[in-house]
Amino acid sequence: MSFIPRFKFDGMVRRLPVYTAITIAKYELVKMSSGYLTNGASGDDEVEYVAIEAVDNASGDSGAKFCDVIPIADNQIWDATVSATPVQATHVGNDYDISSKTTIDVGNTTDKVFHIDEIINATDKIVRGRFNKPAIA
């Protein structure tokens, strides 16, 4: 599932150039590197954008393709996939790190990038919350 926008993103879509030799999936975290979009990763302490379309630039040069993204702000609400089954008493109301370009790591609180407000589906590991801009760490 990754990151699905729920509220407060109208009119924010941007079209940005994609870095060479990468593939971007819909609803994954992306960031700028040398003026181009690249994939988000575990350990990122700031997040910049969520891709809202899939783009394959695996064999293209930097800037050969573009991707529509939503810039992340602290007032937006997102549904997010987490790394383990979320527990109301443990995870709701706390801040967690990024596990990958598609997942929040509910076992790590170093960078505190994402705040969990509620559990949407514990079985499917889906929560609702917001990104901390800037991260709390």
C-alpha cells in the first residue's frame, strides 16, 4: 500500500524530473538528489515527496522522464504501511522512522519522521498519521 494521501493535498501536485537508472512506484517516498527525484530509503531523517504515479527510468538519462509528486507538509494526513502489526497502546500517539521507501518502522524511534494518529487496519498493518516536518530527532 505505501503512503496514500487522505486530506490537505489539493493543488499541491508537482511534476519533477527523475534521476537516471531508477524506477519509482506509485505512493512511495521520493526525494531530490542532484536536482532529480530518487527513491526514499531507510534512515532518511526528512521526507520530501510521495510519488502519485509509477515511472520507469531504469534505462533513461537523468531528466528524461518526469514524475507527479505531492510535496509533504506537516498538516497532511496519510495512510501508511508499517513494518509490524500496530498496537493501539504501543504505537498510537508516537513517532517512528522510515523502514523503506514504502514503510514506516514501528520498531525504531531515532529520527521520528512519522506520527501515528490511529490504526486503520491492524491485520494489513495500515495506520493513519502525518509526517513531522521537520523530523523531531
